[in-house]
Amino acid sequence: MSSLKPLGTILLLFVLSGSLAQTNVLYSYQDLSHIYYSRQRDSLKKAWVCPEAFTTREAQKKYKEFWNDRTDFITEAITKDNYVHVQDICDYIGALINQIADANKDMIPVRPLLLIDRSPSVNAYSVGGNLLAVNLGLISFSESREELALVIAHELSHNILKHAENAMREKAEWLSSDDYKKSLNAVLDSKYERLSRLKKIYEGFTFNRSRHQRYHESDADSLAIILLKRSNIPFMARVFLHLDSSDIQYRQPLKQPLMTYFTAYRLPFEEGWTKKRSRGLSTRNYNFRDTTSIEDSLKTHPECVERYEHTLAQSTPNARVTPIPASIRDKSDKMLLWNIYDNMNLTPCLYRILLAKDRGNTDKWYDFMLSNVFFSLSYSDRQLNRFNAIGITPKEYISKDYYELQTMLEQMPRESLEQYCKTLQGESFWASMTPAEKALKDLLGALALGPDISDKNKSRSAKEFIANNSASLYCEFAEDFGKK
């Protein structure tokens, strides 16, 4: 169902258009998971039947609840388009999985169902049931095929060792046990400090399960190394150190002053926009400290430095790395950026665009996305929803440049936003855009600058876009307005 052009056509376009030979067709609307994986979603519901694991009705009932929660998690994620099927990316990741599976048929007799998750998080995950999800954020972040292979082998190991199924079983066993009931009843019968005593019960449960999960990660690392070596894929412990830097994306400083990126488009810029106003009368500067040592509370794995030290001796000597193909990385980056934008996380989207320009990226599609950010910000402002679209991030987790950009988007006047939109409408990069992208410009222009922003008119404009661009991924954006 992919809309990719034949190789000969792509080569011809490249010859004719030089460095601007970007088709800009990342994937079709039909490649989103609610359409592409609809059959797999229905099959999962039938295939993931909860086994009889307990003799007592209560424990079995709990187990089934957790089992069904897992099924619902995946099927709802498919329905909500958390996944996307893009043939060349799926083929690339699939070839890695096949290489590992072919060399380890005793442990992986059946190929897992691969899902490409659109999340920017640098991660992959397994939930049991012979399913594996790989985030776009991981593909974009990874430096080599071998780095991807390690993370994938790690998640395959979780499936092989049935960690997800065992965790559900342990949780059901505990919550239906006499020890749990006695502890809970003792709290309910007490007159004092109920909350504190209840917390202790759950802290004990959480500690035990967290400790086991930590051991599970170590087990998965160990098995992953075995899977890789049997597959003739080098294992490099230093990959763990690179993964440890995955949470500093927005702590990277920009290479140029913030205003430079906007004056390049002939856009006005005032330094006062980047300073926090106090009662509309003054500005304040903020001190930024080194935050690279702050622990990410979302990390589920043991400290990466610790993992590096534990596995260093098992690294493949003189290992050579295989770069991820530029086409795969480029497409992953764009898909990731589009998803961040479509979720209306405008500041991180714009900051990633500026970071791409710092890396020397001259692809006009990034200019198109910069324009989209300001059109959407202007529309959000008209809807009195600007702050939600910006997404305020605490200073501790971002660079000074990110904070200034965030403040700029928060504070620039509405008339300046409108001026940005009008100026960007006439920029030369539009000549390189596809018809669908030009049509999206018209839709966004109507939303951000049009005199009639009634729900009826927004719905009409969105439905017109969808009718004329039914295969475009940008229908995903338009359909939110077409439903009104």
C-alpha cells in the first residue's frame, strides 16, 4: 500500500532536479495503522486468548484482566494511528529481525509481528505475544545498524524469556494472595495513618516487582549478546553509552543566535520576545545550569553506564559498524517531525527543524514544516489555545536556546504571528513542494488568516482538502477539522 515511486522514476527525478529531487511523499494516508493493520488488530484479539494459569477463580480473573489490558493497549494504539507501515523502513528493520531469527530458530521459531511506532522516544518495546515495536525515535537516533540490532535483540529476548507474561502472572498472584488481603484489611481496620500504611503495602509490591524487572533487563542484555553473536552481528558495549545520551535532544544549543534562523526568511525578530515579561513592564533573564546529570524518571532500564561496564568484556574485537542508509534516516527524521507537529507539540517540532539546519540540512521540506508551525501557532492563538500548542517545558530539561524559542512563541504579538504567516506564504521554497503540500498551505492559511473560522467553514475546507488529496499523509491533520 506504499506510495513510493519506482526506482527508475526516482533516479530520473534526481538527474533532472539535482539536490532538490525530494518527492516529499513519506507515506500514504492508507499506511497509517488504523487502516493498514486493521486485519492484524482483529487477529490479535482472537489470537491472544488468556490461558488458564491459576486454579483459583480470583487469581485467574485478575490474570485475565491484565492479559486483556495488554491486548487493549496494542489494539487501541493501532486504532489511534500510533503505528505506521512504510515499506522501506519495515524492510530494513525486518531484515535485521530475520537475520537474528534465522540464526536462532530454536528460540525464535516464528517471526514476530513488527510495528513501527511513531513515538520520538529512543526506544523499542515488547509486550509478549510475539510482537515487537520499534520507535521512529530509535531509528532516527541510532548511529549504526549494529546499535539498532542490539536494542532489537534485547526486546526479542524479553519475548523469548516471557517477561511480559510472567509479570502479569506475578501481579495477579500477588493481588489475589492472602498476604495482600490481610495487609489491606489491616489498613482498612485501622483508625490512624491509613494512607501511610497503604503506601507501604504498595511500595513493597512496587519494590519487589521493580527489582525483578531490573534483573529482567540484565537477563535480556545477556541473551541479546548471545543472539547477536550467533547471528554474526558485532556486539559493542559502547552502544549503551550512546543510548544514555538519548534524553538530551532539547539540551543541545543552537549554533547561531536565534534571530538568525528567522531573518533568513525576511521575518521580523525582536529580542524582547525571548525574555519573560513581568506584568508586561519588564523582562527577566534566567540562569541555566548543567542538567545533563538529571535522571530521566521515564527510564525503565538500569543505568546505561552500569550496563556498559557489565558487558564490556563481551564486546566483539575490532568491530566495524554499518551506517544506517541515508534514505532510511532521512525518512525517519521527517516522519518523526511530522508526527510531533501533528500532535501540536510546536516548540519541539520547531527546535528540531533548527537543529537540522545546524547540521547543514537544506531540504526545502523543513522550510515547509517551519511554515506549518507558525500557521498552526497563529490558528491556536485565534482559538485562545496558544500555550497548549507551545507545550511549556521546565528550564531544567532544555537548553537556553530552547527556552528562548519557547518564550518567543509564547510572547510574540498576534499581529507579528500574522505577519510571519503572510511572509512565509510567499517564500520561494513553495515551488519545490508537492500539490498536497501546497493544498495544506491553503488549508492552514484559511485557518490562521481567513475571516471565517466557524466550525462549519473549517469542516468544509478540511473535507475539500481530503477529497482532493485522499492518499496524502496530510489528511491526518485535515481530518481533525473535517469531523467538526
